[in-house]
Amino acid sequence: MISLAQMQTTLGARLTTLDGKPPAARTVSGVHISELGDPTPYLEGGELLLTTGIPFQGPGRRTEEYVARLAHHGVSALGLGLGAGLDEVPDALVRSCREHGLELLVVPDGIPFMDVSRAYWDLVARLGQSDLVASLGTQTALARAAARPDALSSVVRALAQALGGWAAYLPAEEERPTVWPESTRPLLPQLRQETARLNLRGLRSAATFQVHGTGVVAHPVLVGQRIAGVLAIGAGRTLTRADRQVIQTVCVLLSLKAQQDEEAERRTGLLHSAVARLVAGGHLEAARLLAADVGVTLPPGRIRLLLLEGLPAGVPDREVSAVLGALDGGPAVDAGALRLRCTEGGVEICLVDDDAVRLPVDRAPGEGAGVVVRAVLSAPLTPAQVPGRLESLREVLAQAPAGALTRPPVSPLDPRAAGWVETLRAHDRGDLLATVQCYLRNRGQWEPAARELGIHRNSLRHRIGIAQRLLQAELDDPDVAANLWLALKGS
């Protein structure tokens, strides 16, 4: 068993006694955090109970009654965290702990409770006392539920049924919580409020609180060192050791599910990035083939180029959407429309369906103050126009103010158009420029253009094919044809 002395030695100045002497020779069965006035229904005895002092703040004999309940229940020690509610240890608490023989320890201001909890489990692991964790492999019914297509709801339902109460999983991100039974859903707002108040995502330890007069046990679900969500349980009774093992099993299963979802999301993001990179590079056919093979949906119509600078690497779509909404003049774009994006040279390049961009957004000038991100949004484009606009948008982005969305003035000509004319004029075939001009003048009709040039239709097709390969553009594209025709007229 782990002793208070081992805990204090491991933590040093992060867990102290009042007089600086070694703590009493007592063992610790676990570390529990609670701000309930009576946490004993959720304790088995032998725990180190951590609190910020909320339960015994106030007049009367509240402190005396609180300590008496803990001592009678066999709690090993009480750890008071300073800074959050109390700046010093109350004299009444010191007296009550001495009278009832309850060891009193202090967690100094600025030391998170998770340090104490982590120290305990580190000791457990080193001493080979992880029998509780090892027993999780025996929970086959829950493992089968986790293997179902609706794994999350199946596991939560199985847990609630096993405990004879209700269960809810609240993801850390803004995703829909999973509850069973469904009648429990009205409790969700208060559950979120209580878990935020207790800062479970920072504590990384189980905690208890009350919702509508019912005791709730909440456990953070970890993926590595990150909190993926919180599992809340209302059993309506004292939990047994077997109950706790079931709950720990569910926490592990939810952790594995969250890890799998994150990996799937990462792979999907890589595929979208690859398609976006191909479009940005002008490899449209390759982009279409890859998108079809991997199930990525390309915008069916016109798109807008959205460039952002100042975003952290790997920022998720929903955060990009939130950043856009905070910019001066920023558009409203749903997160789902921002999946087709890649990063080049520290600049986030997004290909957004024009129909998904809602402009303008009614926002007061200067509301984007303090936002370090700068952004540029193009006018609607065809996919073929993306490479030609990308470089000019980069130049605009370099001059754009932080905290605002810049929309460059629409140029009357595609910036590539002048280059197209020069490419045709410089080609070895002196008749290529005139052939393209004739073809455009006849609006892409083969017979009239061939007659005007005095050549066979197949010869015309051959010349136009050469021109399109040179220009890396389709002359049947109305935008390409219009811009090239205007550039030819002005040359």
C-alpha cells in the first residue's frame, strides 16, 4: 500500500504538513477530489481527500461536522489546496482535525491537484499495485459494445445499465454529448457548468458534485496527456469497488475510441490537403482523380481562394471558422466548407465553395483588434484560375493588416492572360497565335474556324491541342476564352 510518508517524500514542498514534520504512518487507498459538503457516499475509506475548502466555509459548526464525517468514514487524510478559496489554513479546521485524529496536509497555492494524483499513481505503478487497471481486460461486455458501429452510444448505455442509473459523455470539443437514457439530456448544461467549475480538464482526477440534488461522479477521459472529454455518472447509490472497475473500463474504452477518431480525422485531413495542393498547383485532372479515389468532395461550381497567415500549425477547421468570424470584414464560413486546405510557406490556403461563403458579415469596425491572423479572400474563380491567382493573392496578403479580411479589387483580366499571349506569340509555329484568335472569334466552332483559316478541321484540332498544352488551360473554358480574347484584342 502507498503511505502518506511516501506521498509527501515524492511531492516534497508540493504537499506539506502544518509543522513540517513527517505525516502520520497511514496508508492511502486513492486520491479523491470533492467540494461536496458530504463526500463520504463516494468514498470507501483510506483516501487522501483534496478540497479547496468550499464545504466548510461559513458560520456555525460546519467545519466540525465536515471533519467528523470524514474521520468516522475512515478517510486517511485531508489535503487543503490554498489559493482557490482560502489563502491560509483556518484555525477551526486545524482544531477539528486534531480532535478527530484526521491528518491535515496542505497543497500550496499554485500547485495543481493533478500533481498529487499523478504522484500517487506513479507510486502505484512502481510498486506493482496496478491490479485495478489490469482487471479492465475482464470487462468483455463493454469491449463488445465498443466494437459496434455506434460504439460511443453503446458503451455509455451499457455503463448506465450496469450501474442502474444514467451516464453522459461530454467531449472536450464542441461536439454533441452522448447520454443514456435520453431523458437525462436536460442535465447537460449543469453538468458542463460543474465540470468547468471544478476544472476537471486540468485536474485529471475523478471528482464528485451534485446536480439537482443527486450525487454525480465525473472522470476525465485521457488521450495521452490531453483530456478528450468527461464521463459523468449518476448511479443514485454508493458505488462499489466493482462499479468503479466498470467505470475505469469505460474510461479506457472511451479513450481508445477518441484516439481512433483523432487518427481517422488526421488521415482525412491529409487527403484533403493533398487534393488542395494539386488544385493549387494547377494539376486539376490529378486532383479530380485523387478526390474520386479517396472520397474527397470537390466544390461543384466556382470556388474562392482564402489565404490566412498567423494560424498555428494543424489548427482544426472549426477554429479556422471561428477566426474568420472574428476578423473585421470576415465572412461566415461553416467549418465543413474549410476542409479543402493545405499549408505552404506558413500560409494556409483554403479552397472554399463560393456558395458556402456568406458575405458581408455585419461587424463593427475594429472588432478584429487583437487578432494576429491576416486573411485575403478572392472573388469567385474556376478551379483552372486558382494557380494564376495564388501568387497575386500572396502579395496582397503580405501587405494586409492583421485582424482583418482583405478582398482585393477584381481585375478585369486573369493575370495569366498577358502571359498566354506572349507564349503563343513566341512559339515556333508562327500561325499558332492567329489560329487561336480565329478559333476564339468563332466561339470554339470547328467548321467555321477551319473554313476561315482555309485548313482541314483535323489540322485545326491539332493546332488548338498544341496551344492548350502550351498554355496549360482549356480554351473551351469560358473564363479562359474571355480573358485570352480580351488580352489578344489589347495586344
